[in-house]
Amino acid sequence: MNRLAFLLARTLRREAALSALSLSEEALLARFATERIALVGNARSLTGASFGDEIDAADLVIRLNRAPMPSTQSHGTRTDALALATSLPREALEGLAPHLTLWMSHKRKRLPWHVASRRGFYLHPLSDYGDLRRRLGAPPSTGLMMIDLLARSRAASVTLYGFDFFASLSLTGSRTAAQVPHDFAAEGRFVQALLETDPRFALRRPEG
């Protein structure tokens, strides 16, 4: 598909045509199988930690949206996969150089060509988004969609960093929890239940 055909498919919401550009969910989950995964969220509280080396030691490092990395000590350096639900300039994406670029948003009209045309592109199914939204009773955040996806994989382990469910706000904006459409209390309960039932998952928080 060329850029013009992509723009037409996006405008007309031709889901099948857009999905043809994507790895299948089965193929994506196969990429996660047996891996020790670090999923790095964007909570401001992570800047007070020293998890950088630990993050970089994972087999696969997944970051979210604009993937802020204020210091190598707290955040590490690698970005093997990037889960997006917002715009990211081409130059910034090329600088991160992820092997996998995942468009998690249900808003197809916001999907840029420079994302969809990348090798290793994945388009998260609308059915998955809708199912998780119903379970939460609110639109899921990018991080929670990624957690839900990883829970269905055969990853060896998944360690979460930079997730405090908006208690310290986000490194990529100044909005409060009341100003975003997500239900972070519900997301916190979702993750806590996962931690209690799936021994592969762990949540790392800064001490103190």
C-alpha cells in the first residue's frame, strides 16, 4: 500500500485495508514468547528510582507514547518496542528506533503514515480495545492495553516500571487524573488482580 491508498483507507475507516499493513496479533504475541519483558510507563515517580540498568538488562524493553527518558539511571536507554496512542514526529520515532511499533489507539484517523509504514508495525484490534473498555467501564490507557496484551502472551516475565496510576502525574503532560478520560482506580485494581494471579508479573516502585 502506498501513502495515498493509506490516507484513503484511513479516511474511509477501511479497517481491513489498514490491518493488512499490520503484524497479526498471533505473530506479535509470538515475538513476546519466552522473553523477560520490561514495560516502562511514564509516571513522574520513576525519575526518583535507579532502575535504568535493570530495565536495560531485560530481553525486551517496551515504552509508551513519547517514551520520556530523563536519565539513564532511572529509565535506561533501550526501546525495543513502542506502544503508541498519540502522535509522535517521524524524527523522534527514528531516534528511538524500535523494532516493533504498536498503534494501540482506536482512533484510526490519528494513525500517521510514518508509523503504519514501518517494518514491525502492529495495529491493535478494535475488538480488543472495546472488550477492555467494557471490563474497566472507561477508556483504557495505553499502558493498561499493553499490560492486557502481555498477559495473553507467553512471556517468561513482565516487570512494570513507572506505573503508579497517575498518583505522581505523567512525565509527558501536566493534566491531572480528573482531566484525562481514564479510570486509574479501576486500572490499579486490574493490575493488582493480575499481580495476585499471574506470577510472571511484578511491579517495581521507587523506595521511600
